[in-house]
Amino acid sequence: MKVVTQVKLMPEADQAAALRSTLRTVNEAACWVSVVAFERGVPREYELRKHTYAELKARGLGAQAAQHVIKKTRDAYTTLKANIKAGNLGKPGSKRRRKVESKPISFRPEAAQPYDDRCLSWQLDAQTVSIWTIAGRLKNVRFACSPDALKMLHEHRKGESDLIERNGAFYLIATCDIPETEVYEPDGFVGVDLGIVNIATTSTGYRAAGRGLNRHRARQLALRKKLQSKGTKSAKRLLKKRSRKEARHTANVNHSISKTIVTTAERTGRGIALEGLTGIRDRVRHRKDQRTSLHSWSFHQLASFVEYKAKRAGVPLVYVDPEYTSRQCSECGHIDRKNRVDQATFACRSCGFLAHADDNASHNIGCKAETVWAAGRESRVPATP
């Protein structure tokens, strides 16, 4: 299983200037390669290399850096093609789709640049790196990270690392290859109902309320509107400074929730059941004043955090169809739209069962997961002699 570990570089002034110049040079080169690829109909990587490699070397890029620039450009077009095929950029002929299809992909001056072990070496005991730049090899560039991250790098770092610049600071995003723990046979499933009012509700009784996160988002939205309406240089500077604040806070909340869910399942010997919510933003309809809340809902990030933590712990995880989980009675199985009295209340019209709507849905998700697991696991029936 591959996970990433982030470390912050702490270069001297001359080292920072070299790193900044390197990022701008390789991304300017990537924009040129992108134009060549676009004009030639995005050829295969090998063919694209024949048209661009010599020029990249003439621009001062090393052999490995030139190869990575070509590869990241080709990968960007592969990702674009996949997004177009999946309909993420609109229907054929839509304004957004025509816009992305009519021009080459461009790269920001501070966009990530991949490094492999030929152009980046780690001295983990000294907490320094040696890294290639257009000004030559920089040695003894210090980095800072947590003790857990340093241990992860010592034990599992493998493959490429990405150099990025963010708000004037430089970071290395290192790939770590962690062996997956063998998945155990679950004794039931912890159903997890995801939502906006309650971020996550489990069938074990845990409920992560979304009120605090929603208030934080509302405050950030109001502040952004206020600063944008001012339009002064200081307001724009503050907007840039706070640009990732909401995302960091949301990720921290989702990490805490996912850790609680996974540790509970691991402690009780159960699996985890999540709703398959892919495409929900396209399926549901909301009033205009509700769209901000819907499109700020980070259910995919929370699910991905639960998924990778479950893999590391060997906890079984399945995705189930969310259809009717909020309308079905977890006691008698009766399905009726009127069972859902309001956002928080579930009252079965058949048997009279009364519960919190999210609790009821989480039990339905857990029951569906047992059926899915039984259908997908290997048979335990002895072979016929």
C-alpha cells in the first residue's frame, strides 16, 4: 500500500533561490512540452521524447529531470482524457469541456516536480537531502518533520518524491510503500452513515456532529466575501495567506473521525461499511442556498481516510448501495418515504419503531454490508469427495 509523507525543507537563502529557479524552469519547460504534445495530437511518451528531449537538455535540464518533465506532461494529458471520459468536465459541446479541449495544458510556476533516487538522496540520520537543481547539486539541505514521519521514511520510503513550493516554503512529498496487514474475517460490520448535519454516524453509537465544521466553513465564507469586496492589496495578501485554512481544518476533522471509526472496528473485530456516494452531487437537487453546503461536503476525503487506515490495520471494508437506507426500517424492513419524518427523526409506519434517522440508516448500511461480504468471500463449504 502506498502512502505519502510530507517534510518541510529548510534551505539557506542561496539554496532557496536555486530551488525556486529550478521549479520555474522545469514548469516553463513542461508548458513548452505540453504545446508540442497538443500540436502533435498527444503522442505516446516515447514519441514525445523524440521531439522534446534535445531541447530540454539545451534549456539546462539534467537527463533525469528532462525525462520527468516529459512524463509528467504526458500523465497530465492522460488524466485529462480520463476526466473527459468520465464526464467530470461536462457533456460534449459544453462550454467548460470546449475550453479545456481547445488549448494545451499549462503548469503553474510552482507546480510539483517529481524526483527519483538519481537526482534526490536522503540522509535521514542527519535530516538533510541532496537534490538536483539547474544551479548544480545542492547538498546538506535541511528538512523538518515529525518523529512518526521520520520513522516512516526510515522504514518504508520507496520510489519518487515531489518537490513543491507553497506560500514561499518548499516541501518534499515522499512515497512510502507499506505492506498491507492481512484482512481478518469480520464478526459483523460497523455501518457508517455519512451526512452534512452529522458528518458520520456509526451503528455502534458514535456520532460526529457537523455543527462545528459547518460553522467554521460559514465563518471562512463570510471572511472571504468581505476581503474580496475590499479588493485592496492587503486584503488579497490575507486571502492568499488563508487560502488553505479551511481545507486543513476539514482534513484534520476527517482524520480524527476516520481514526475513531477504524479503531472501533479493529477493537471489536468487525468490518466497516460505507455508502457508495460517487456521483451524488449530480444526482440530487437542492435549492440555491443549499448548494454551498452540498459542494463543500468532503465525504470522498473522509471515505479515503477510512479506507487507507483500514488497510493498514487489516480491517475489512465494503461499499454498499445507499438506496433506501434512510427510508427503510432497521427493525422490520418496511420501506416508506413517510418513515423519514424530518432530518433527525425516523418513525416506522409499519411497526412503530422510533429512532434517530442517522442511527437507523447506519444499521441498514451494516446489514447490507454483511450480505455484500457473504456474496464476495470465498466459500467455506467443504469440497465434495
